[in-house]
Amino acid sequence: MQKTIKTMLETTAEEEKAQLALVGYDDYPEIIIEGDNNKDIAVNMALTYLEDLRLENLAEKYQAEQSKAPCNSNEYRRLVNIGKAIQILIENKEKLGAALKNKLEGMGETDQYELIGSTFSFLFSSLYNLFDKCQYPIVPIYNNPATNSFAAMAAKKVPDKIDMYANGKATFNQGTVQMVIERYNNLMGTLRPSTAKLLDVLAIQLTEQNTFNAKKERIKPDVEISLSEYAELKGMTLTKSSKDKLRQEASRDLEILRVAALRWDDKKTKKRTNQPFTNITSSGEVRNSIIYYRFNPDFASLLIGAYTAFFPLNLFKLDERNVNLYAVGRKLFEHYCNIDNVERGINNIIGVTTILEVCNGMPTYEDVLASNRCVRERIIVPIEKILNTLKDVCGYSWEYCQGKKVPLTEEQREGLENNDYSIFKTLYIHYEIPNIPDQTERIEKRIESRKQRALTAKNKATAKSKGKSKPSKKILEVDI
């Protein structure tokens, strides 16, 4: 059985050595954990820390660990377990308090204050950081242009074209990505945000079990996830009724993925070529409350060989009744993780017009003008509601700005308050996504790699130039 997302949330006591000590903190947000065995583990952890004299060493270890940019799900799994351990320690604070009291009895008053002060100073700063990471988890995902555009295409109420002379083949276009779905009118359901979510869940599973840029013959294209785990990701309370509903939804989405094929832009020309369409799926079904799925090896190879991004898991909890919500949340994450954008320092700023491009379930400005002309109610307010929902559910912070993150002018603020669309469409959104790993080291390697390639090319050009300019020796025979 393949590893699933639930596996990311589980670990053993051995993997959780020396993380945090807690002496009691009533106001820390509750994190529920099940199982009595873990309580003993947590108490033993705390007692071990208290025997370790001062907590400054632990703080240093924690800071060193935090400085490492996580490249897989282990960081998230570790943090979740730390959060669980903290909750257990809170529940056992009396026992820990007694142990701490015994420790303090052998110290002088100054040392006692120093120990207590350093303990709580460290705890207060680190607990908020840990809770934030547990509240807004991030996992790696392999991305490519096709998967990046899929959510925006899923926000469309109808395909861009349905060819009734070709068995009802539906065509969806998003930028330089094109998708076709055969016999679209005969399917059990239509393309929608739940289809995009399922594809991303399956892509995360594919990422979990395959190394980046793996050779095609080494790729493991078979993934699986239980309906209960899928429901947990979507923030659903699982009952018999909701489980049956989720099973039907997953079956419909799998049918769409099975017949969908994509093609996208050429990396060099940035224009869509006449490349053949690539099917996403080889097979997929829901059996015994488990979603079994096999990626088409060709599509899996293209996905694994593209690039790694860091997916905010709370995106799966977004309400699907607003078809634009998941599309915008995914666009912002994709833009934020793009290494080219990070290197240029523009990954956390995006144009309002770029956001509008993926809101395919929203009327255009021209549509609004042709009807009731309520631009604010039909465009500006819905966009702001989407951004505020992403803030509440996924921790995205945001504010309006000009290009290069320059604050708005007074004229722009007044124009925004007066619902001036000509002002609104020129604005940018400055935003941040919590817990995305630092990519400084990756950027430095890219820069160094470019320097090396440039140097190699220069040396080859110099050697070639010298070879051409070298005089050739010729023997001239002259009859005298």
C-alpha cells in the first residue's frame, strides 16, 4: 500500500527526540491527540529536558533545526507531533511543575529567575511559531503549467467550445494551456473545483513517492488515498451520508480525469506548439472506500520533471460553491513558489488583472457594463472577499499596492473607495503565504550554475576563436 497523506501526520517517539520542554501554558491553542501511550512519551520527554539543566541549549538546537529549509513532508509531520506533544504536556503540567520545582530547589535565587525567564521567553516565541506551522501546513508538490492552469479551467461554468461533430469533445483554454475532454456531455458530472482538488491531492501523493526528475522507468505512477483521509483534507465531518456523497463526487471527478488530455506552452518560445495532447490518467476508481489512481506515465514524467512547489494544505478546505476561490488561492501559491519570481523578488506581488484572469466564474467588466453596471458588487467586492477568505482559511496576508510594492497614493485610495474600476485594475496585491520554505540556498545554486555555464561557454568560444585565428602553414613550390 502506498504512503498517504495521513502518514505525514504520524511518526514515532524516536523521531521526535529533543524538541520542546513545557512547564505549563494555559492559553496555548488546543491541539487534540488520541492515545495514552503518547502521554507517557510526552511526560518522559519533558522530564528529560528538565534534567538537562538549562534550556538555552534546546533553544539553539531548535533554531538550528528551523534554519534548515524543509524539502519534504517530514518537517510538517515533525511540527504536528510537536504540537501534539505540547498539548499533552499542558495536560500533565502538575507533574512537570513538580519536577521543575525540584530542579529549582538546588539553585540560587538568581539562577532560578534566569532559568524560569529563559524558559518562558523561549516558549512564548517558539510556541506561536509552531502553532502557526501546524495551523497552516505546507507540503511539497510537483507542478507544471498544465496543473497550474487546471484550477482556473475548473472555475469555468461551461467549456470554451463543444464540438458536436466530434462526439461532443469539449475544449478548455487557459493562457497557453489547452485541455480537451472527449464526450463531455455524456459524463456523470462537469469539470469543477473538486476535480482540480482531487488532481492536486493525487499529485501530492505522486510527489511523496517519487524523486524529482526521476527517469521514466523508475517512476511509481500508482497512488492511493482513503476517503476518510480525503475528507479530512477537505475539512469534512465524515458520516455515512457524507462519505457516500464524497465517494460519488470522487467517482465523477475520476471519470473526468480519465478522459482529459492536455498540452501546454513550449518552455523556450512561451507559445503553445502543436505538441500532442497528453492524457492525465491511466486508470482510477473508488474501491472499498479507497481512491486508487494511476497517472499516465508520460504525464507523470512531465510533472516530476517540471519543478517543486510548496502546497498550502488548507487550500483543500476552501468552499467549492465559490468556483473562483480555489483558482485564486492556487494561482497565488503557484506565483509565490515560482523560483524565477523569488529570485527577482516579485513572488509576493501580483497584479489585480492577473487574478481576474483566473476568475473564470466571474463576469467580465464588459459583461457588467452591459447589464446593471454594478462593478463594485460584481467584481471588486468578490475579489476582496476571496482574498479575505484566503487570509482566514490559509493564513494569506494581503494589501493593495502599486508596482514594486509601493504604497497607494491618496488618489488611488480615493478611487478605490469610489469603486473606480480604471484604478482597481491597475493595482497590485502584496501578499505573504505562511511557512513557505526559504529558497535562498536554491537561488544561490542557480546563480552559481549560471556563472559556471557562462564561463564554460566563454572558454569554448575563446578556444574556438584561437583555433580559427591560428595561421596555417603552406608550402609554396616555385620553379626557378
